Amino acid sequence: MKRKKKFRIVDAVLSIVCITLVVESIMPTAAIGNTQYFWWILLLGAFCLPYGMITAELSTTFPSEGGLYSWVKRAFGLKWAGRVAWNYWINFPLWIASLAVAMTAIIAGMFHVELSFWVLLLLELAYIWLVTVLGTHRVGESKYIVNVGTVFKVLLTLGLGAIGLYAVIKTGESANPIRTAFDLFPTLDLASLSFISIIIFNFLGFEVIGTYVDDMENPNRDIPKALIIGGLLMAIFYVLPATGFVIALPMEEIAKVDPENFVETLMVLLTQIGLSESLVSLIIIIAGLLLVYTFIANIASWSFGVNSVAKFAADDGSLPKPFSKTNKEGVPYMAAIINGIVASLIAIGGLIAYSISDNAGSMFELFFCLSWITLLIGYVPLFLAFRKLRKTDDTPRVYRVPGDSIMIGVLTYVPFILLVAGIVFTLFGDFTAAYLKDNIPLIVGVILSFAVEEILVAKMAKQRKDRVKENIAKLEKGASEKEKKIIEEIKGDLI
């Protein structure tokens, strides 16, 4: 009996929102200012839609726990797959460390206290190891944490946006000019192109749509619809609260991307609409606790996926062997523990730097920006891998990106160019001395990541080559003359 396909567009859209909505991304999104509306509209069509359709084709044609890693490996080999694995993994402990910093800043803002170095250290390490322990269990065991976290995300984003709009309608006051739609188009200088990267980062994760193709009645019709609806919802969930920031705080404050801005924005808006001081304080504490909870849910929802890719790569010889260790439940627990150790070291280094500079906001911005840039770098080969596999691999497609060769070229290279441009201009901006000086920590961080990546790729390639040589030597020992000749013929290709 044929299984009835029950997965609807609404299910796909909700899954997209659950995976990709990240509340802490609101702060760098708000830093774009009014022109964020332009970038969301542009990138929804120019990046989100082709990216979603491409990953839907790849994930249904070449299903694998390795996901992005396995597609790039199939197209370009293990070395390029190893680069993807590194960037896909390293962004995660950086993200965890950035959320640890954000959490302490939120707590300090909620209760109007200044936390000492040791209290900050204790709280950050407690957060890091709480999410690390959650990462050693299957996502199904923490699904309630994730589901409740999704509800809180929606409440916080829509609530902040609604309060901001109500405040400006009621009082007519805004910390920044309220412009008409005709004023929302950006002046396209090189520095403004850095905004592309954070919007693209907010879309990443849409490949989840590919996992539902087998349960859809008409995936070729429903996938583009789900991507458009999901993209529009994501834009709303980010733009509304970012608008609240723009209404409450001057742009020079928003541009600092300080986690305490969330608390300050809410405080300004609630006061602006006339609530009493005691009620404002209560709402701030509740909202702050909900926000901290979403930080836990974010990592819980991504841990198993990231750690599984790391395990897959380690089994393949592209990451060190410890990443491949699993517990009785089949969860790659050692990858989670490595995440915790690396995130702890990053957080400790950040605290030492914070104690010198006294700027927690800059630590959050640095770690979070490093996280999203390394993740974006990991996705760079995706579009070229899709293009190559379309040409060289005739595996039957369950879902196929529509269009002739010219359209496929457009759908491949437009998002690829946007992705690369976002990375380059986030790092180097308008290439002026002032921009480069301000961005030195980020540039150095990316260079260090690249250096470690290339050393690791070379080392793992050598280990794979040595293992092949050892196995060939074992085969040759017991082989006949005829078998030795065959081994000799294929040795060059294997080594």
C-alpha cells in the first residue's frame, strides 16, 4: 500500500522558522538601519530562493548525514570537503562562546548590576557546559527545549516589533528618522555591501526543506512556495524587532552590536508607551529570562546536526578521529565535548580581553561575526558543487531545480557572487585604513582559522595517503605476481 504523503507547506515553513530564527541576529541586523528592508527583499529573491532550491535538489538526490560536506566531496574530493567540514564545525564553538558573552550581558542589564570577572567566568562556563551536555543527547530528548524555545523566539521578536510600532504611533517619537519607502534604498558604497553577509547568515539552514521532499505530494510546486513563504516570515521576524531597535536607540548605539541593547531597547519603548517603572522592570526580567532560554534552545537545536557532520567527516578522514566517537545512543558525544572545550577557551580569552578593554559588546560582536563568517565560507563551494554535479552526475533527481542551462547558471552564480561579496566586504569594507584598522581582530581571526584549516587539510590528507600505502603493502605481501601487477597499476591512483 502506497504511503499517504501528509507533509504540507505549512509544516515545511514552520520547520524552516524553527531552525533558522536566531534572536541574537536581530542586533547586527538592526545595525544595518532602514536599508535593511531593501537588502531583505533583494536577497530573498537573489539568494534565498536559489539556495533553497539547490540544497533541496542536492539533499534529495544525494541523501547523507554529511549534508553539505558529502555534496562537496562528491563534486571536488576530500580536500575541499575537509575545508567545508572545518568551517562548518569551527563556527559552532564560536557561536556558543558569543552566546555565553551575550547571556552575561543580558543578565547584567536585567538586574542593573556589574558582574565581576569571576562571576562572568562562572556564568559563561556554566552556559557552555550546559549546552555541551545537551549536545551529548539525541535532539528528540531535548525537543521540548527546542519547541518551547521557538515559541519564545516568536514572542520576543514579534513583541519587540509591536511595542516599537505602537510607541512611535502613540508618541510620534523615534531615535532615528522614520523615512518613507522611497528613502530606503541604500547608497551603494563598498562598506554597505558588508550588510549582505548578515542577511545571508539569517537564511542559512533552509536546506532542511530537502528532508521533506519524500513526504510532499508535489515537491516541484511546494518547495518554491515554502521557500518564499518561509523567507518572507523570516524577514518579518527579523525586521520587526530590528525596527524596534531603530525606533528606540540612536544608530551609533545600535552599531555597537552590544547584547545589552536588547534590554535597553525594550526599556526605552516600554517607558515611552507610559508603563510604570515597576512594571517595566518586571517585563524586562521576564523578557531577559526568555531570551537566555532561547540561547540554550538555539544550541540544542543545532548540536546534533553539526556534531553529526563532524563525525561523518572524521569517519572519512577529513577531521581528527576523536570527532567520530559515539555513545550507546549513537550520538557523537566527543564532538560535543570538543565544542565545549574550544568554546570555553574562546570565552576565557574573551574575558581576559574584556578585562583589559572593558567592552563586552565588542567581544560578542567579534565572536558572533567570526561565527557567521566562517559558516558562510563553508557554504562557498556549495553552488559550484551543484553546478558540477548537474553536469557530471546522472543520478535520477527526486526534485529538480527548474530551468534551462542559462537559468541554472543564473541560479548558481548569482547567490555564489553575493555570498563571496558579503564575506569580502564584511572583512575589508571600503578598503580604507580606518575600516581595516577597526576590523583587525576579525581579519586576524579569519586568517588564523584559514591557517589552521589548511594545516589540518594537509595533515589529514597525509594520514589518508599513509593508510592507503600501509593497506597496499599488506595486500602485496600475500599477492601473486599477477595480483601484484594489478595492484601496481592502480597504486598511482590510490596514492
